[in-house]
Amino acid sequence: MEERYLLISTDSHVGPSVARQLREYCDRRHLEAFDEDVRSTQTHYSTAHAAEINANDPLGGAIQGGNTVAAVALASDTNTAAMKQRWADAAAVEGLQDPQARLRDMDAEGVAVDIVFAGGQNDEMLPFDTHPDPEMRAVGAEIFNRWMVDFCSADPLRLKGVAQISLHDIDAAVDAVRKAKDAGFCSINFPSPRRDLLPYTEEAYEPFWSVCAELEMPLNTHGGGGERGYWSGKGARWCSRAEGQFMARRALWGLIFGGVFERHPGLTLVLTEQMSSWVPQTMRQLDGIYDDNLAAFRGFQDELPLRPSEYWARQVFVGNSFMSRPEALMRNEIGLQNIMYGTDYPHAESIFPLTRLAMRQAFHGLPPQEVAMILGGNAARCFGFDVDALRPVADRIGPTVAEIDVAPTEQELAEDVPPFCLAFRRY
């Protein structure tokens, strides 16, 4: 039998129809508000509003917001039919809403497990996502979570949901984490730092950190979140893109210097849909800040006995959804045991349906045991998955070690790689 990799994608998405699929999960007392939210959201994301998003914060509004109208408007600026088709194809993927279609796609791509986030790039937002009342946003998160439980029940071994929660009420968030654990979710969607949330260095979060550590529920921060909307005018699009992933990883130094990792050594932070070449320089910078404070402030080491890079090694993972060849060659500098792989299914910037080609591009010629860690071993350890239970799935559909060891030809790359497929970048 050919040796096959266990491939765990730490980044994928669903986009249930709010009106057709989520309404039945709404409590009766909220149905009137739910229906009004559907109407107002449809108006909010009209074609006219898409033009506004395109002008001011296209990547934040279109890519991470899941809005296809805005995304197609963004694509139209490229004046390429291929780009527009890529966005349209991503929005139409059946696996966004149908778990059986998704499992078929996973089989075809060699993916044993999908870790599943909201945000499908198909015009479907979370219920009450823009509601001014945080309690109603929490209601919307609960509606989505109920649907996600049913979606993942199609194959609980292979479909692992990321629970949506609200952090505006810490006591309610603690209860939501316990409920999510009992329902089979693998992690908590952990918001990037924003002005409407208390800073993560505040003591008020202690019960939340404690329950996540106790239940071994990783904090899972997806790229594209955090503060946005500052840039406007010429070049605003590219400024937003330049800092999008940075804004989503700002919790890292808050949890380090705030002593959260020290007080809660069982707590895990996952930074999903990130590139990873930033890690070595950032760790050098944070270690430098630590060393400077160690010399200048008495008692600093009592509160933080480890350097930031040591907390990184112990408690942080990077979900490198678009892992490029240069990043794969940096794997030991980044932290071989801290890197996880993701397909970003089925987003326009994802590697779907070219997962095998993307893996060949990144990993050809590298030691199979190290590739196995990145493709699945590290994720299984991070999320506590049963590798023995997953091995029959990998043996049935997983990519073979031999095929991933073959570098793509220039002709393959020229003919098969669509625009904006980030795994094939040269950096």
C-alpha cells in the first residue's frame, strides 16, 4: 500500500443561507427581528453598497465579509474574465451549504478533516452580525452554532466546527464555551482585537481564559479581522491588504506580555489564514522587548519567566493556509511543530480545487516526516484529534507521499494556477 499523508485543513468555510437554512434555528421570540435583519442585510449589501466597499475597504468588506457582489466588483477592476469567474465559482460551491457535497470535495482533494469557519464569500452573513446590540449579535452566533452542529453531524470525525461566540459579556461567553465543547466544536472563533472589545490584557477575561484552558478549546483567530476602514483614496485597497493579516495577529503579544500564557499554560492560540514568514522576525522583536524590560524593570521575570519565543513554541500555532515554497523552506525558523496547513475552501484565494498541486509546489523534496507534521500531525495535536481513527480515511483518500514529492512543471503552473491563488506566490 502506498504511504499517504493525513491532511487536516485548519481553514475552510461554510455559508449557510440565512433566510432558507438558519431561520429554523432561531428562537420564536426573535423571529420578527430575524426577518427584519435579513431584509436590512440584503439592502446593506446591494450592488450600490458593493461599490462603496470596493472604493474604501474592498478586501475587508468583500473577501472576509463573504460578500460576492462586492467581491465581483473588486474582481471587475482587474478587467480579467478569469478573475471574475474565480469569484463566481467560489460563491457557487455546493459544499458551502451541503455537507455531503463538501465531503465529496474533501475526498477529491485528499482532505481527511476540515476545520470549518463561517464566512463563505457567497453573500451570506451571520444573523444580526451588524446589529448595534451585542446581545443580539450573540443570538445570531447561537443560531449559526446550532446549524453548524447539524452540518458537522454528517460526519463528526471529519467535519469540525469553530464556534461563534460574543465576548461582550464574559460570563455568557464562559457558558457559550462550555456549550460549544459539549456540542462537539473543536475551537472558539476568537475575535481579533477591536475597539469595541476590552483589551485582552484586562483582568476581566480571566474566567474566559480559564474555561478555554480547562476544556482544551483553542482560541482560533481568523485572518482578516480586527480594526479596519482607516484607509481611503488612492491605494486604499493595497494598504488594507498589506496590514490585514497583521491586524488579526495582534492578540499574540497581548496574551504574551499580559501574562495570559504564563497563568494558563494549557491555553492555546491559533492564528488561522496567515502567511508565516513574519514569525521569525516578530519573535526576535518580541524577545528583544522582553530582554530590554528584563534589564530595566525589577520583578519582570517573576511575572514572565519565559521569553516570548518560548511561549510561542509552547502555546501558539500558525495556520498557514497559503503556504508558499519560501515559507516551507523556512519551516524550522518559524517552528516546525507550530505550523499547520489549510486549504481555505472554497474561497477565491484558496487552493481549492488545486490542493495537490499546491502541496507539490510547497513541499517537493522535503523530508516526509516533516511534511506530515505540517499537513496533519501538528493540527491533530493542537485540536486533540484521534489520529488512529482518522488513519483509515487518510489511507483511502489522502495524497501519497510520492506524488507530493514531485515538483510541478512550469507548464503546470502556467496552465493550471488561477489568478489570486496565494499559495503559488514567490514570497
